[in-house]
Amino acid sequence: MKEAIKTSNTTNPKMACGVLSTVFEQHFYTAYFLVHIPLTIFIDSTICLPPMTDGLKAMIDWHVAENNDFLLLEKPAWFFWMVVVELLFQLPAFPYFIARMSLFRGDAPGISKEEKAARAGKRGTLRTLLRLYGLNASLTSLFCIYVIYQRGYYPATGAPLSAVDCAKLIAYYTPTFLIPLRLCFV
């Protein structure tokens, strides 16, 4: 197991310093995209579309009540359009990212120069798309965090969120800011 975690693309110095240069990071982001597919379809899509089942509606209502997520309840127009971008552009990219994550692993010994060049080109395209995704997703979450900080309120009463509840809701959105942000530096 230690060997697998230590493995990185040391044969290519350009790749050794970037994000996704270790097997751990490759597996982490593969899992992230795999988990993100159903979350986008079943949760995030409810900003634009009604929940698909009563159970899903109950889960979202619970989340709003438990975490005081006024954004998910309010569904402001800017949030709606950010989720439209997520559904139309990010969601189709997730399987693409998953399928091509192996491009960040080292080239097999003995492959031709042409194959190495083709893999390098595919890696470059993947890096560009990951950066675009990371920028879009992290900025969307950062804007949500900003709105929560500036005007967070309790959905039931409209009273401003306490510092603790504001921090709790910001903490809920923080991973969706930090994880994609790292992809900006691939």
C-alpha cells in the first residue's frame, strides 16, 4: 500500500510538481467526481427542477431546516443560473474526467514517441478542462459563502443567522470551494 501512495510521475518532472501527480490525488478526484454525479442530479438540480421523489423533497427540507440553508430554500436567480451551468457543462464533464484520470499516471515503458505525444496532448486538454471546472465550481461556492456571510438568515423567521449557525453553513459550503479550487493549479 505504501508503494501505491508513494508512486508518482517522477519520470516526468513537469507532472511531478502539479496536483494529481500522486496516485492518492488521482483516486481522490476520481471518487470526488463519482460522488458528485448523483449529488448534482438529485440535489443540486432541485434549484432548477422539482425534486424527483417525495423522499428527496423530505431530505432537502430536512437539510434546509437542519443547516438553515436559506439559499436552497430561496433559490435566487443567480443560484439558478449557476446550477444550469453545472447541469449543462459540469455534469457531462464528470464522466470525461473520471475516464481520463489515468492520463496523469506515468507513460508505460516502451511506448512510441507518437503515443507519448498523443498522451501529452490529451493530458493538456484534460488539465485545461479541469482548471476551467475548478475555477467555475470554486467561484460559485465562494459566492455562496460570501452571500451567507453577508446576509445569512434563518429560513423560518428571516432573522439573521447567529455567528455559530453562519459558520456552520459556511463550513457546509467550504469543501465545494476548496476541492475544486485545487484543480485550478493542475
